[in-house]
Amino acid sequence: MNFTLSSTTLSSHLQALSRVILSKNALPILDSFLFEVKGNTLTITASDGENVLKSDIELNESSEDVSFCLISKTIIDATKEFAEEPLTFDVNTDEMSVTIKYHNGQNRIPVQNAETYPQINFEEKDVTTLKIDAENLNKTISRSIFATAQDELRPVMNGLFFDVKSDNLTIVASDGHKLVRNENFKIAGNEPAAFILPKKPAMLLKSLLPKEGEVEIKFNEGSATIQFGTTTLTCRLIEGRYPNYNSVIPQNNPNDLTIDRQALLGALKRVLVFASQSSYLIRFKLENNKAILSSEDIDYSTSANEELACEYFGAPMSIGFKGTSLVEILNNIESQEVIIKLADPSRAGIIVPAQQAEDETLLMLVMPMLLND
């Protein structure tokens, strides 16, 4: 049996699919790609046992259907150095080998039995379907995933929470100290539904989603399948009840600080150099349309402070935040200016872009740190 396809197309698909494969797998067969030829389509599958990534490639020609497994490192290394040219795979199932023929030569690689490759099948039962713009989903994941946790005791915090409502789709990430809430009013569900997407498939989507097109998400209680272009990601979901994220967002923070995002980000990075590495505490002193940022490391007798111009409407206040968390938040907001809404030194601060995107709202929250005055 043989089939022919483009070398660069194959190599690019293999590189993308390899992101799901672990460096050490419990099952040796998961070190391999599963190749399945049906008609004029080649489907390549990669898996880590929890997540399955599939990609379809249209073949130039094929003689019959066949399936086999190839060790991922071997086939990636064998194809990545080719310039654009057709590759012909000659599969010999009796000898359990494949010969790859190209313009000036050929190579021979052993194959494994496809029947030993484990499958994760998505059950079409009690399914909810969402359709999201690929670029929008990519941006939402990219600016939220930093806020997810690494908590063995509360695994529900280790992923992105998709909350489907009658008037919007809300995507939330939180580690208990910071929170990101994205509301998209272009997307809604016929009835409420929700799921928690683990961090690894979220990272895969962040790196693989195209800039154009539509993403279809189907999910039920235990798993989800996400399709975009010729690629399909199937994954197990995190089980459990996500905390009521709206309950931790203050509804009345009357003190508004409006400031240039890049100016604040630069000042934070400079002052953070002199902060204690155990806490990264940054003190904000706010009064009379100015913000004074300061840090101190008693162990090394270092300190720093910097004054920034801003618009501040509220009572004079001193409040502490973890500087590294603020840097992460500001790095994931795109607007030129940000508004920081505060109540008092013991309540969470809310950070929002000064200009919100159409039909969307982005809110980020950071918990304060105790100041020793």
C-alpha cells in the first residue's frame, strides 16, 4: 500500500501534534503517532492518555486504506529537513515497515500495530455546543491562563472555567490571589452549562488556534472535543464545582486610579528589583493625582520608590500588592490606559482596561497584601 503527500505539509502537522506528547509516557505506544489512511485523507493522531490531538491531511494519491504507528521522534527527524517535495510512503504491513521515498533517495522505518494505540472517544450524549471566533478564543486564553493555579488540593482551580449563560459566555481563571474574568456578549447558550478546561489543552489551543475561522466546542460532563480547521482536540475535563467567582469581585470600589499602562508597568519592574524576594511587596501611596510606588528588602538593606502622574479620584490611601502579580496582569491587558478601582487597603483591587472591546468586558482582580506601617 502507498500514499503520497507534501513534505512540508506533513512536517508542519507533525510539529504541531508533537506538542501533546509527553517526554515520558506510561504506555510506550504513546511515544508514537497513529497514521490512518481512509480514502484520500490521512489522519494523524497524537495522545498523552488524557488529551488526543488529530489532524487531517488531504493526500495527493493513495492506493488503499491502512493504519500504523510511527515513533514520533523518528518521523519528525526524518521529515523536518526536506524542502518542499512529494513524499511517497510505501507501507508493508507484513514486514511491519514503511519506506519513505523522495526525489534523491529513500529511508526505511519500522512501524507498530495500530490496534495497540489507545483511543479516547467523545460520547455524543448530553452535549452542549459552542461556536467561537478562533482569534477571540486565542486572545481570551492567552490573557487568562497566567491566573490559573497549580493546586493539588483544589484541582478545579487548575483550569479555565467556561460559564455558558443565556446572554453571554464567561471565561474565568483564578488561583485565589488573582482572577481574570472575560465576558463575551456575542456568544450565549440556550440553557446554562459550564465546564473546566485543564491547563494543558488550554495551552495547546493557545499555540495551535488559527488567526481566522471558527472553533466548535462540544462538551458534556466528562470530556470535550474542540474542532478548528482540520484539527480536532479531545480532552478530559476537570471534575468538580468551580467557586462562585462573582462573589469575590467587590461591587463598590469608589476610588478610581487611571494611569498609563506602560508607564506603570515600567515603574513596577524597576521598583521590583529592590523588593523582598519572599513577598515581592509593592506599596502604592495614592493622593492628589499622583501614585508613589515603593519597595524594600530589609535583609539586603535595599529600597526604591518612584512617582507617577495619574488621575486619582478618592481618599488618600496606602495599599500593598504583590508586584509580580501586577506585572502579569498589566502584560495581559492591551489598552493604553488602565483603571484600578480600590475601596480600602484590605479589599481586592479591580483592574480594567480604560477602553473595552466591543461586546466584551475584561476584568482582572488582585488581592492586597498586608502593610506593616
